[in-house]
Amino acid sequence: QVQLVESGGGLVQAGGSLTLSCAASGRTSSIRAMAWFRQPSGKEREFVAVIGWTASSTYYADFAKGRFTISGDHDKNMAHLRIDNLKPEDTAIYYCARTDVMGSSLEDVGGYAYWGQGTQVTVSS
């Protein structure tokens, strides 16, 4: 059974940093990419960043370039998202996602079959 479990969210002051973690289990040898999305209250879920599991290539949404860093730990089957210089507009539920399929649309919610339950990040001004 495939599972994704996020951790690391919380309440942070603007300007601070946070690292979110996602632990993957179940058929982990099939992982092709892991990604982070976020969903602010009342808004749609949006792509943040993705890391390819074979070559560790990364890709970011435009808003995430410069302050967000995605990384992967293949030995532990974990993906991390570090967010620097947090802003109130970063407040959202952050979700980890996984695809085991080559050629998935990696910026789209539909490109991922597996999702975590999410972790809340709240940034106070």
C-alpha cells in the first residue's frame, strides 16, 4: 500500500524558514517523481516544485524560484521542501505527491496518483 506522510508544518513568523518532509512507503522502487503542491484556504491546489527520482532533476513554479528548495533522500524515500524568507502569502496546506508513471504532467494535480494528507503552514506577519 502506497502512503505519503508529511511533517514539518507549523506557525512561523514572516522572514523565517521551514523545512517540510514527506515520507513515502509502499513500492518505493517505482517512484518516478515526487512533488509539493499547496492549497491556500478557499483557493485551488497549485504546483510548487517537483524532483525526478532517477536523476534528481528539479523544477519549480515561477513563484517558488529563489525561496523554495526541493530535495530527495533516496535511501530513506523522503522528499523535503525548504522554504526561506517565508511570507504571509505562503500560508497554505502543503501536500506531497508521488507519481510512478513516466511522462506524467508534473505541474498538474492530475499527474499524481498518490497524495499525502497535507501539513498546514501558517505565516504570521
